[in-house]
Amino acid sequence: MLYHSTRNRHTAVDSAQAVLSGLAPDGGLYVPEKLPEIDVAACLRETTMQMAARIIGALLPDIPDMTTLVKQAYSGKFQTDELTPTVDTGKFTVLELFRGPTSAFKDVALSMLPQLMSAAKKVKGVKEDILILTATSGDTGKAALVGFQDVEGVKICVFYPDGGVSAVQRAQMVTQDGNNVAVCAVRGNFDDAQTGVKNIFATTVDGCLTEGNCLRLSSANSINIGRLAPQIIYYFKAYADLLKRGQIKMGDEVNFCVPTGNFGNILAGWLAKQLGLPVGKLICASNANNVLTDFITTGTYDRRRVLHKTDSPSMDILVSSNLERLLYLMSGDDLLVADLMKQLNTNGFYTVPETLLAKIQDAFWAGWCDDAKGAQTIRKVFEEQNYLCDTHTASGWAVAEDYVNQTGDTRPLVVLSTASPYKFPAAVLAAIGGDTTGDEFAQMETLERVTGIPIPGNLAGLREKQERHTSVIDKDKMREFVLSL
Ligand SMILES: *Cc1c(COP(=O)(O)O)cnc(C)c1O
């Protein structure tokens, strides 16, 4: 199956190459020329891992042996072989995406991407090692490190801003094991780290680090189609769970509410619908950085605003990269998309044509929730449903309530839960009125005592684990650091 750039329909590559390259050469994102056919009824009877092999295999047909790759990616690495269990809270169904090795939803995709890359490398006959370079503001770095740990033919180097991630996030990264991993703090903020990474990418020779050092650079961020494809699975899994519990009949539509940042997760839901899953409305939940709410309501995307630092930091984002894929797949117009992206780059905003806006509003609804409302929601859900959710999930829950109140839509609703409450212990503990004294590790213990919900194993042992990666460098030394690996 061929993939081409959202900005140019004439640049076709196969699915293995799309995974290897990440981004198209013109800066666009890879999209399939035509979506594959999926036997939805058969898929819904399968285990989560079978669903994964079927769906990812259909989208990336040039990568062989998908069943084996799925097993290598997920077997024994998640708390359950279901990977992403659902919980019926009595009000909404919560789809828990945080039961993986780092307790964040990014695990679902970043466990699979390394397997896909390493297999794609074999298919394309690429001999050189691949070096994954990533700047992280917290969650992605650790999930990528765990996913790529000891994967053959791939190395990974993660930069994070010194003092710019939480104590738990830092501890997760600096204690990382593996023979192919490097982690380094950069004196500066997240933007400095990200700019440093982009500069290293910009100075490659034929995709290699230097002429003498041919490591092929690649990235683990969510523009890669190999990260998007695995996220489609859990929409099928959630639907299958509702069927099993007798809450729906085959063919009934289900609404999904998704805490959104880069638009990757919710786009996977839209793709699930295109593959034939009976999805009703996709509800896009933002925090105070509500650029997507404005876009979906008005048709104008405007990034000319201040970035707010919120209690749901993984959604603090002004440019949602994956939206470009939706614009293309809905309009089929590469020239339009190229022009809109150019406007965004030069003017900081764009407006989509009326016909396209109508299609977007038919599929999506959008709302947002600030930190105060989020905290109130955590408390209310804990008291009323006896369910403890994290700050990102709380935004989703609050927006889901707004949606139901404003539309009266009675179809079943699934809220996607994107992080364990233990990844954000200070905010969660404060929300339920707990005592927040002490560092984040102490707060985790308090949260466990107050709620009776056990701390996930990967976070519980962190404080005692040995620190292996303690380098701190100036931002202009990042390239040197990479060359020394
Ligand atoms: C990355 C992330 C999100 C946002 O997902 P997108 O695919 O970027 O929209 C939401 N919540 C958490 C906890 C995340 O780590």
C-alpha cells in the first residue's frame, strides 16, 4: 500500500519507508492513498493483540510477521494482556490507556514503533543503525526509552530540560537500563532542547549524522504513521468490551471523548471510524490551551496566543501536528493543505473552507476545561463514581459532561484515560483534599494511603533505583554529546 505526503499526492512511498522516514521530505505527513478493508465483526471477536496484528498489519502491509512483532512489543509488558482495559463507572466508560510500562498512554504506540522500525529497516535493506533523537517535556522520553531499550539496530538519545520535568519524570528517565540508550539534561527549557534536536537533524549528510558516522537519524514523535496505527486498536477494544457487557448491540454507535494535544489520539479514533467501527461523535477535549476548541467551532486555527502551563502538561500545545492529516483525508486536496500549512507558518493562522468545516463539525465536537474545573472534576468523580482519574483524563470527563448537557446525546460514551493519577500526584492529591507536604514520592505514598489504589510497580521502586544518566550539558553541546555516543 502506498503512502504519500499530505502536501503532495505525487510522492508515493511504501508503508515500510513511511515508518522509517517519519516525516515526508516536503514537511508533510504520510497518509495512506486508500484505507484498507477490515472485517470489523471478526476483529471485534478477537483478543486485543490479535486486533493489533490485524489492524496494524492492514495499514502497514509491507512489514511482514505482524503477529510476532505485536507479541514482542506487548507480551508481558502491560499490566494485562488486554493492554487497555475499560472500566464501567456507572456514568461514562473509562478506557484506561495507562496500564503500560511507564503509566502513560504513549506506551501503547511507543512499545510498537521500535518493532515496526526495526522490521522496516530489514525490509528496506538499511544496514546502518538508526539513532532516535528526542526532546521531551516529560512523558514521551520515558515511553520511548522503554520501547527502544535493547532493540536491535536502533539507538536512542533523549534530551530533557534540566529542572524542567517533574521529579518523578526525571527519575524515570535517569534510571533507564539498556545498552542502546542515552539520556541527557540540557541547561535551558523544553524549546531549547527541541531546537537543539532540530538543529542536529538539519545538519545531517544524506540522513546520516556525519559523513564518517552513518547513524540514520529518526524521531519517535507522533507524526510517524507507525505511532498512529497502534492507537487505532483500543477504539475497537473498547467497543468490543461494551458489546461483551451487553451495553450495546453490534452496529450501535458509541461516542468517544479524547484528552487532546497533538491530535494523534483522537485522529486514531477517526481512522477507526473510517475502517468501519460504529463511532458516533468524537469529542475533542482541551485544557486552557484551547486552540482546537476554537478551530472546531469556528474553522479558524490561530496559534497566535500565549502557551499556558497547566496541570495537564501533555496537552500544553499550540500546534497540533496531526490535524494536518485530518485536513487532507477529509478534503483530499493536497494543494489546499500545503497552502494552509504555509499560512500557519508565515501568518500564524488559517481558515478552512466552509465545506471542510461542515465535515469536521459532523465528525467532531470540542470543548475545554481549565485547571480549577479539572480539580473539581477529579474530586467529584472520586466521590460520586469512586474512580480516581488524572488531570488529563479529568479534562476529558468534564468536556464529556458538557457535551451531554449541551446536546442531549444519549449514545454510550467512552472517556479515554491517558495517564495514571500517580504520574501527577501533587495535583491529584490537592484535588481530593489530601495533604500535599513532601516531595512527589511522598505525595504518591499519601495518595496510596488515602485512596487505597496501589502505586503502579514501575513508579513504586523509582526512588531506590540507581541513577545511570547524570550528564547535564549546555544547549550548544548537544551535537557533541550525540557524536560521543
Ligand atoms: C500525549 C498525551 C496526551 C495528548 O495526546 P495527543 O495524541 O498528543 O493528542 C494526552 N494525555 C497524556 C497524558 C499524554 O501523554
